[in-house]
Amino acid sequence: MRTTEMKRALVGAAIAALAFNASAAQAATTTATAKARILAPLTIANTSDLDFGTIVSGTGASTVAVSSAGAVSCGTGLTCLGTTSAANFNLGGTSGANVTISVPGSVNLTSGANSMTATLASSASSLTLGASGGSFQVGGTLSVGANQAAGSYTGTFTVTANYQ
Amino acid sequence: MLRMFRAIGLFAAAALGVAASPASAAGDLLVAPTRVILDGSRGTEVVLNNIGSEPATYRISLEIKRMTAAGGLDEIAEADVNAAERAALDIISFNPRRVRLLPNQPQVIRVGARLPEGLPPGEYRAHMLFRAVPDAAAEAASAPEAVKAASGGMSIALTPIYGITIPVIVRVGDLDAAAKIGDARVADTRDGPAFEFDLARTGSRSVYGDIEVTRPGASEPLLLARGIAVYPEIGSRTVSLRVPPEVAAALKGPVRIRYSEDREVGGATIDQADRVVK
């Protein structure tokens, strides 16, 4: 709870500072001497990654799911180690602003010639920002093959916050 | 009080900076304003700022999105765009398209429209995407994890590439539009309770504005939502606004729903309706 409040304070402070920067940039491009245009901003910040931890594969195919709250469920036959987390994004902007969230349904992970897929799920498909912005999380389910080769698997996925 | 608040904010920044994984600090961004409307060929400017703690390279591009009946925005692949959407991509010009920014360094993106002769009247729209390009340096920095993984098991590194889209709308000719508020209800969605109503649109352009839900006799609005659009590709959409359970309970009963234009353009009422929410 306390962390949440601190994060909100941080977002609020960041917006205040940036709104000032934005108008300063505007002023720099005009010739007027005393002119300020205040623009409504939208910010997005990534504060944690989607982390499945370390997985030791088993003899059968299985899955590892990380919920949007970051909790892990380790499938039968797998060994899951380390801390897991869901990806978190903080949005800042005008209070009451409606923002839709796009996250792809799945992502491909590769390690050399080996690959795995993960399905992704966002905690919200749209958000109405409050006075201190808003946040959403992305969790996922990783499909681990039978005797999946060890290695470091990497992949990228796109997340966009869309203004209407 | 305000000073105390700021102090806490700074302290939080320091604390979180340590707690959060260092790779995720690159790529945070700010975009302002959140909507661009071009009438004729006069251009405008959009500000992009790097609000992360590391230098980052940002790419700016145009995408076509179509609104769904549920109010979402579906991305349309460039191969599948129709003639009007193709025209939008062709007439909207912007510069620069790629920029490297230091932390807290703003950049102005110039946006304009080049209208060819004989372009039919209508609303042409694309969505401008601002997104950080993953750094080769950052990827190399996460490589030591491979060594750790080789000792047994798999390590997974999923990098989000995240950004913001804002609509860029070019209006050609005299266009008009009207909207009508339909049935309202409190619904249980996958995301939790939501206040929902139907919003129908007629005319040759989009409608855009703010929603205010009030209870007759009460001064404080029950619900405020800004930036609700109905785009020309659809005649009607559902507006679904997530609300906390206590607000959902308070919304039941007689309410007045007002859909008004953006405050910046006068805030005139587009439509207003009295509904009984079940």
C-alpha cells in the first residue's frame, strides 16, 4: 500500500516537472516574449519487467504462468526458481482521460535455434486516469516444451497506450 | 505541504531507481498534446520528451487504426488499408522520424498535411506512434544472464517495447456530426465493474468530447471521463468506463449523462440524456 502511494507521488511529481518542460519547449520555438501554451501530456513509464524467473524443464510439455499480480504458477514437471514479476506500466495525464491499452496476444522467445511462445494478458483493456494517473500490468503464460533446451531465451513484445 | 510532497517524490525516485531493474529505465516517454486536428494545410507541433533516466532513441511513425464497436482501436496492417486510410498516410507529413534524446530532453515533432488537388471532402485520420527503439547497448548489458542460465535451466528475458499513439486528424471540406446517447447500465466486465452506455454517431466526421454523469439534485458529478471519441468508420459504439464497486453502486438509479465537446473548443453539449441505470 505504502509503495503504491509512493509510486503515485512519484508519477505526480514527474508530470508536474514535465508539463513545465513541454511548455518551455513550445516557448523556445516562438518569437513572442511572454507566451506559454499548456499542452495536455500523456506519459508512459515501465517500472518492472515480465519475469518468469528461472525454469528447469521436465520430460513433458508444461506451462509457467505469471499473473498480472506477479504470482507464479509452475506447471507439473517443471521446477521454478527465483522471483517472478508482471510487467508494470504507469500512465500519467489529464485526470479523467480515457486511454485504451494494446498488448499482443502472444510473443515468441528464442535462444539460438530453440524457441518457446508465451501468451500475454493485460490487467486492463482501457483505463480512465485518476488525479495521479493510472497503471496496468501485463502477465503471461509460457509454454515450455518437453526437455526444452537450457539457455537464455529472449523476446520482445509491444505495448501501446492509445489516446482516442 | 507541497514541499513535503515533493521531497517524498524525490525520495521515492531514488528508492525506486534502486529497486527497479536498471534496463527498464530507458524508453519512458511523454507526448503532448494527445490529439492533433489539422484544418487545411497549416501545420502544428507535438512535443516528445525522454522522461527515463537513460538516453534513448525514439521512432515516430504513422499507423492506421479502426475503432471497434466495443470502443477499442484495432491496428490495421498497411496491406489492408482502404483508399481513405491510404490517403491519410500519404497526406500527413511529420519530421523528424527518429531522434535520440538525453534524459529530460524535449524534441518538437512538426506535423502537417499536404492536400492534393481533388481530394474528396472528409476526415482523414492516422495514429502517430511514438516508441523507443531497443538499445543494442542495453541488450548487450543483459547478456551476462546467459552465463548464469547455462549452469542449468532457462532464463527468460522479455523486453517490452512500449509507446503512445495519438490521433492525427485532417479535415477537408465542410463536415458535420451529431451523437446520441443510448441505453446505460452497470455491467460486470472482465476488468471489473464498469459503467456502460451506447453512443451513436451520424454525419461526415468523428465526434469527440467529455462524459459527465450526474444525479439530478446533486452538485458533485458521479463520474467524469475525458477524451471519448466515435470515429467515422462506425455508427455506434459502447462506452465502457471501469469504476470502483462503490461508484458502480452509486450510479444505479436515475442519472443525467452529458456528452460535451472538449473544454478547449468551448465545451458545448453534443448530447444529453436522462437514464435510469440498472
